[in-house]
Amino acid sequence: MKEFLVQTYTVALPIVLTALMGYIVWLLKNQKKDRSANSKGTMLLLRVQLIEYHDKYTALGEIPSYAYENFMEMYQAYHELGGNGMVTKMKQEIEELHLKNKKSE
């Protein structure tokens, strides 16, 4: 009986481990897809907000310090997610605006 259990264990263990590894690989691939979609969505939302800030404050010719700080933090997150291009140009234009200080806000 003991020999039968050892043989069964020896045969079954690799099958169970292979199935488990397959399941883990499948889970990781699905998590990667979800993270990718979340990152893409976050990047698109940041781009929309960055464009709105850019359009609003370049039209005004100045930007409050809180808005400047928000823009830069959003740009940093956008850039770290892989975004660049036209928003980098917008960042340069925002940096050239007159920065309103607390007294004049």
C-alpha cells in the first residue's frame, strides 16, 4: 500500500504542479492586461486635464501657483506612464507663463 501511494504521489505531483503553474501564468497575463488598461486610461485622463489647464492659463497669460504645481505633478505622472509629445510642448509653454504669487491671487 505504501508503495502504491508513493507511485501515485510521484505521478500526480508533476501534473498538479504543471496545472498550478499554468494557472499562475494565466493570472499574471490577465493582471498585466488590467494594469495596462488602467495605465492607459489614467494617462488619457491626465492628458485631458493637462490640455484644459494649458488652454485656460495660456489664454489668461498667467497661472496661479497652485495650478502650476498641479500641472507639474500631473505632467510628472503622465510622463512616468509613458506620455510625452505634445504635452511636453505644453509644459514648456506653461513654464513660460507669469506665475501669480499668493498676494496677487
